[in-house]
Amino acid sequence: METLEKVTVRLSAETIRLLQELVDKGEFPTMSDAVRSAVDRFLGDRFTPETRIEIIESPRDDGIIEMSTLVRNGDAVLINDEVCGSLRDYIRSRLDKG
């Protein structure tokens, strides 16, 4: 089983409300699961499976992967904007199906 680490992300009240709506509808057991799913989808759109393995298996001096290395140059001014945008898109796509 993979080790989970805690990350703090600031989200707008609107995004939190939409995430809670998905949890309330039973699409996810918790808000953490909804956010994790959106982040997984975001990373899946950015990296091939081979690249993901290469990054994950590459040795790091500090054992920490800098979030900024996971976003291509020019994708977003702030990483938070990119993650929030991806979350919004994902939530809208899920709500459109429901």
C-alpha cells in the first residue's frame, strides 16, 4: 500500500461547496477522496505512465518532490491556480454527468 502524506491546499468556498456536493451525492466517500481523484486525473493528463514511474523512482537528496517540478513551464502562474482550475473542470464534468 502506498504511503499517504498530508498536503494543505487553499480552495475557494465555491470549490469546496462543489466538492461537498459530490460527497453528498455519494460519488466519493470523503472530500479528501474527491480531491485525490482530481489530482490523480490532473497528473495523468500531464505525465505518461513511464514518465511518472521515472520521476517517482528517481533518487532525491531530500526525499521531497517539489510541486513546482510537476507543472510544465507556462502551465500556470501559480501551481495553486492550476490545481484549482483542474479541480473545477473535473467537478463540473462530474456534475454534468449527474
